[in-house]
Amino acid sequence: MSLRLNISGVRKSYNGKPVLNACSFSFDRNGVYVLTGSNGSGKSTLLRICALIESPDNGEVIYFSGNNIISKDILLRRRITLVLPGIGLFNTTVFNNAAYGLKIRGGKNKETERKVNNALKFVGLIHKKNHNALTLSSGEIQRLGIARAMAIEPEMLFLDEPTASIDNENTEIVENIILNMKKEGRSKTIIATHDMLQAGRLGDCMLLMDEGKIIKV
Amino acid sequence: MESIIEGFKKAFSLIFGLDAELLGIIFLSLRVSGTALLIVSIIGLPLSALISLKKFPARGLFISIMNTLMGLPPVVVGLFVYMMLSRSGPIGFMGLLYTPSAMIIAQTILAFPIAVSLCHSAIISVNPIIKQASMTLGATSLQTSVTIIKEARYGIMSGMIAAFGRVMAEVGAILIVGGNIAGYTRVMTTTIALETDKGNFELAIALGIILLTISLAINLLLHFVQRKGALPVNR
Ligand SMILES: Nc1ncnc2c1ncn2[C@@H]1O[C@H](COP(=O)(O)OP(=O)(O)OP(=O)(O)O)[C@@H](O)[C@H]1O
Ligand SMILES: [Mg+2]
């Protein structure tokens, strides 16, 4: 049963300044949602709240499988993931970075290796698997961030500006990765981006963040 | 001048002749400071991880105290440990005064705040995105903590090395609580102090050279660790 996300009345303020203001939306279709909006409109904040690494001040973030509500525990957190705008690579090899999610889940070595190698091949980084991740270029960092997320086969994937600081060639690679995942129907993807053309190329559903609320466009 | 040259000659013959007394002193120095460092790692590392990663009241106060204690004068520690261990002191019955154990206790007290303070700053200076990334990948809070500590590993190692260097070179505390008993509690620094006092330069010079060499080795190691920690460029 595929995972669905419903948020309702979500509010979040930082230092008394409201960022999300009774924000509600249902992510219930499969495919790619694209979230746009001006700088500081709250896209990243919303993604962190949806990915359950931050709590809203108010309102509900509810995950469903079919009609069942899933409790927000570590098991649910392990079915979803967010690729942060800065990625946050660990000071170790490319392989170990991509394997992190599986290792902390106690995955078997063989299986982990196979999945990680596949993910690295998918993003074109297999030849760098033994390099230290902190020596990668920005484009490679983005791709490793995606590979690291793919390795755990999330049912819902949040991508925060996956192509913000990379060149056209790498942007195309990253977009192809996303389109390929969409074709394979692996997960529901929610992408925050400023690139309107990209939004058109990737998105099945366009969303705009405005005054702390999500508007469907 | 001549006596200095003579002193150096004899010092080198002691070093290269692997003089038994000299080796015993060096070995005891390393044993005392090494054990102190081991105790500090066992107690201090988990403690610094705890105060760095968990919010608890008075954390700021605790760190300020540790920072203050980093500059603790060794003689004051010596005095304190002496009073604790002397026959009329609270744990005088254990008969530890003037034993290597007393020296280990003193050096542990000296190394502790240095290690805790430096490890704490290494852990809190890990970029917060590491914590977030680890959470997004499904880590439990314990796994996230381990990940953060791993990211701080070079800083932690630097802190431990710095603490070791400090206690290796220290003389005030162990002289007071160890008593510089030949063949039992004599370590490099106390021997240098005493032999110089007596005008026996050759052993003092030999030990001085070795102490400097060890100190150089520690600093090279520190430099290497810090460079390794700073190597990756594209962060
Ligand atoms: N941890 C935080 N502490 C304080 N303020 C924050 C924090 N996170 C976000 N904010 C503030 O909340 C507002 C929304 O930030 P957010 O990063 O969600 O916007 P965004 O839509 O992702 O912007 P951008 O397009 O620039 O990435 C901003 O004003 C930001 O300064
Ligand atoms: Mg953002």
C-alpha cells in the first residue's frame, strides 16, 4: 500500500516570525510534486517538517498507508527521506556515505553492497566509491546525496533544491535521475526548486508556497 | 662550558648505551602519563560526548569550570592530591602517597579538564547539517550521536594528544605526590629537576633530550592529525 501524506493546519514560527501559517495539503498521488516559492517563503521548513526531522508548532502531519494512520516512530522515519540543500556528507568514503542508511538499519553486508553499488552506478559515481566524499565537486555532492537517499529505497522522497548550485550538465544528470526514479515508480517525490523550467520538466503537480500556505497551480 | 660539553657527551653515551636507570625512568613516565590518559579517555570522552550532545542544565557552567581548570597550576593539583592521600587525609588509609598510583591520580586530574574541554569543542563544532542528514537517513538518536562523534574524531584525537603532551611535561604535581624515589617514582621531569639541583647534569641532559624528542613526536602527531582532519576541501 503506498504511503500518503496529509498535512493540515501546520504552523511554524522562528523567533516569533511565522513561516508556515495554517498550511494544509494532501500528497496522495504518485509522481513528482514540485514546490516553488520565493526565498524565505518556507519551502525548506515545510520539507523538514514533512520529513519528520522537525516538529510543527501546531497542526498535524499524518502519514497514511491505505486508510491506516501510521505512527510517527523510527520505522516510519525509515520509509521516507529528505535530501537537504547542503546534503551534509560524512567525512568518509563515497561508498560509506551511500551505505549509511542501510548500515544503521542493520542491513546485511552483501545486500548493502549490492544496493549501494547500484545506487552509485545510477548516479554515475561508482568510479569514485573509494574517494573521500568531501573531495567531490558540487555536482557530485548532489548526486551522492541522491544516491544515499536512493539506497534506502524510500517510499517518499523529499528533495530540497537538488540543482541549486550546479552546472547545466549536472542539472541534466540529476533531472534524469529523478525522471528515471519516476519511471520506475519507486517513490513519491516532492521537490523544492526555483527553476520554473525544471518544474515543468519534472513535475506532475505544481505547488506554490505563498504567505505560509501551499497553493496548487 | 666544558662541563656542559662533558655533560652532553655522557648524556649521549647513556642514551645510546641504553642505560638501565634511564630506560626505567622513561618507561615509568610513559606508564604514568599513559595510564592517566587512558582513565581520562574512559571517563572523560563519554562525559564530553554527553555534555556536547544532550541538553542539560548548567552545561555552560560545567564547561566554564572545565575551561578554567585547563590552566590549573600543577603544584596546586599536587597539593590537593597530597592532602587527600596523606595519612590524615580522607583516603590516606589506602597508602597511595609516594607511589606511581598517586602520580597517575594527579596527572588524571590535570589531563581531565583539558581533554574534556577540547573534546567538547570538537564535538560542538561539527556542522549541524551532519545531525540533520543522519536523521533524514533514519538514524536513531543514539546513532546520530555516534555519527556526530565520528565526525569530530580528529578534533577529539587532537584533544587527547594535547592532554598527553601537557602531563608528560609536567613536574610540579608528580614531584609532590610521587616524591621522586629512585627506581620507584622517578620520572623524566622530576629527575631533571632533582639532578639539576644536585649538579648532576649528564642524566638530566639525557632525559631532557629524550623529553624534547617525545614532545616533538607528540607535536608531529598532533600536526598530522590536525592536517588529516582539515584535508578534505570541498565542504
Ligand atoms: N532554524 C531556523 N532558525 C531560525 N529561522 C529559520 C530557521 N529555519 C528557517 N528560518 C527562517 O524561516 C524562513 C523560511 O525559511 P526557509 O528556509 O524555509 O525558506 P525557503 O522557502 O526554503 O527559502 P529558499 O528559497 O531561500 O531556500 C526564513 O525567513 C528563515 O530565515
Ligand atoms: Mg530552502
